[in-house]
Amino acid sequence: MVIGQHEGILGEKKQIAFPKKFREILGDTLIITKGFDGHLIIVSKNHWETLLEGTEGKPFTNNESRQTQRFLLGNATEITLDGKGRFVLPDYLREYAGISKEVIFAGIKRFVEVWDKKRWVDAQQKLSENIISITEKLGRDE
């Protein structure tokens, strides 16, 4: 299980080091793609099916399933970490997530979110202000 957060820096060659703690769990060959909230998602290559949760078993004719798979898988790319745990962050993903220099890697059980640090701080502030109502709503959805 991946939990917690780590800071990172995007280097001049658009390389970034994946945290060792997460590397030990997810491995050196990963899939990175767009996330739903202006961040990126990293999953292990062996568990890429995690990206399809909620769309499995739906027919190809289901538009929402197709659109979600297109968003996640159509924007995904395989990355292999070098000996120092670094990878090159593709331009289209860097631009989507607004990453310029400082990043936050956040472990979310089976995957890792990658955020521009400023976006992360802003999102955490909003989350802190709304977590009680979010949690209450989650309890009503059962």
C-alpha cells in the first residue's frame, strides 16, 4: 500500500525522481496518465487495470465508459525508472498538471498522484474546508 506524501523537483531535462518508498512498492516500470483533478496518476505496470475501475463490464457502446477509458488510457504512457529512480515527464502531461518545478507525490493506496506543489496546497486547503460535508455525503451514498 502506498501512503503519505513526498516532495520532488522537476529538473532541467524534465526529469523527476520517483520517491524510493513508492518505487519499492510499485517497481521501476510504471504507467503515468492524467488524473481527474488536474494532477497525474502513476500505477505499476502490473496493475494498470486499476485505471479501468468503474468502466469494466460496460459495453463498448456505453459512451461514459468509452470517454473515461479514452481520457485515462489514451493519455497514458509507460515509464521506466533509471538507476536513480528518475523518469522524463512527458510535455503533454506536465502541461496538463501545470507542473513547473516543485511537485508533490501523494500515495493513495494503490496508486500515486503527482501534483504541482501550488495546486496541491490549494486543493488541500479546499479539502480541509469541506472534508466533513464530503465524508457525510459519502456515508449517504451507500
